[in-house]
Amino acid sequence: MVFGSQVPTVGVDELAGDDFLLDVREDDEWQAGHAAGALHLPMSEFVARYGELTEAAPQDGRVNVICRSGGRSAQVTMYLGQQGIDAVNVAGGMEAWAAAGRPVVDDKGQPGTVV
């Protein structure tokens, strides 16, 4: 799925360790492996749980949105932009995150995998 230039995008290599990360993958994907410290709000529940994001996100910071490969996170990024939130899609998603050697943990804090 290609979203073109209207979706702001950032590469994994451009993210600092303390940047705010929103993971929109489903529960089974999250449990298998995710970036430590990320906020998990599945895309299927996103609108209903939107308040959790507004409470957790930095007031003057950027929301970096990630999924497995970048499609779902691009959709959420577009939605957030329409809400006036500074959001960017993480190019390549968790697949790119893991390929770049960034740590992936499971829901118990042990080494995880991207599914």
C-alpha cells in the first residue's frame, strides 16, 4: 500500500531512544515482540481508546506511529494529522526496527520477534 507524499514519514535510523512511539498492531503482534516503552493502541480499537494517546503523548512532541510494515501506521498517522497532532509514520515498521538492530521485547520483557 502506497500513501504518497501526504503522509509524513521518518526512518528508524532517525529515531532517538526516548522518542514517543505508538504501536498500532494487534494484541498478538504486540505480545510476540515490540519496542520497549512504546504505547500500544491497536488500530482496531484506536478511535475508542484515543484518549489514552492524548494523555500519554508529549504535549509539544511528535507521535511516531509504527505497525508491522507501515500500512496501518500510515492510516493512523493521517488520522492524527487531521486531529492536529504532530504525527509521523515510521517507514518499514517493526520489520525495519528489528532489521536495524533495535531491541524487540515480548510482553514479558524477554527478547521478542516481529510477526
